Amino acid sequence: MLIKTRGIVLNFIRYRETSIIARVYTERLGLQSYIVNGVRKAKPPGRIALFQPFTLLDLVAYTSRQGGITRLSEYRCSEPFRSLPYDVRKSSVALFLSEIVSRVLLEEEENAPLFTFLHDSMLAFDRQQDGFENFALTFLLQLSHYLGFGPETGEQITSQVAFATDVPGATAGSGPTALRFQEFEQHFDALLRTPATATIPNGRVRRELLGVLIRYYQLHVERLGDVRSLAVLSEVLAEL
């Protein structure tokens, strides 16, 4: 059976000589994995670019009652990005967020509000010419509400992380001081209440907030683990 749906690429792995297995969050089927044949051939060039993180696609996909990996019959870019693939700052943010999203989304079922959030957020990010320094923070804060553990205040984040001992590398009393957590709480409150106007002093503080927020995610999503692309994003944030 064939089904038409929009999709958001999360990532892919190489499969055999010229193919890939792409993980795509679809509007009608939730998270799916598709074999895409011949996409890594030298000719025609450029097709692999359609499977970079958060590319927005129109798909015609095969479905199976047994689930599992199926194939794509047709695919094309539905809304080409203007800046995201060409701006190293934005592409680093997209790579980081795609790693997290691919680990926290597992449902193979329709979730229209979540799809709309992911779709519209990445389009807005692509269109922003400046003032996107806090996008990763606001995106993760908003995503947590769709996942069922969204905080209402910054204190909810900092209080859980401050005393957490069951996340990688954490021990009782380790991490930032109470004074620093109080500062983080104020920044998170601003990001939650007025994300468009929230001001973070510099890249160092932004990196620290992101580290706290990732640990908050790790408390609620056991399978998240270490985020490998964080190191790359930290270097980019240092320049923002």
C-alpha cells in the first residue's frame, strides 16, 4: 500500500554501496525508517542533499502492516531552505537538534501538533537572518512540552538537575554552585515566558544553559545518553 505524506528528515545511515536508510518523522505515520536506493550514486548528483537533517519532504511511501523498514516510491523537497544548509552556525544547530529529536521520538503513529511544531520551527529558523542565538534553547524547551515533561518555570529545571545523581557524570553536590543555578533559573524563566526577547549575556552562559537543559532531558528520557554533536555546537555558540 502507498501513502502520501509530508516528512521531516532526522538522519540517515549508509546502506550497501549506493543506498541509505533514512529516519523520517512523517505527518501521517510518525517516525519511520525508509530504504532509499541509489541516492549515493555520483549521477544524478545532489540527491543525498535531500536527506540532510530537517529537510522537509513530500513523500509517497510504501507501508506494511508488520511495520519495520519500508521503501520510498517518490520523494521531493517540499519547501527548500534558504540559509540553513549554507550557514555553518545554523547547520551546526540543526545537526545537534536532529540528534536529540531522533532519540526522543519513537512513536510510529500520527501526531499532528508535534509534526507542525517541528515543521514550522525549522522553517522559521531558516528564515531568521539574525537573533537566532537562543534557538536551540527555546526549541528544546518547547519540544519538552510535546514530550510530556515541559517545565513551567526555570526552578523546575534547576531544582531537578541540581540534585540529580543518575545522569552521566553527575554526583551529589557536583556541577554549578547554588548561585549559578539561581542565575540559570532566571534565564530559563525568560526563555519560557518571552523567548523572542530573552537575552543571554554571552556564548559561555548559553553553553552552560544548554548543558543544564540536556541533563534535564536525560532525567526524563533514559535513552538520550551522551549527545555527541554538543561539542561541535559548543564551539559555534562560543562565537555567538
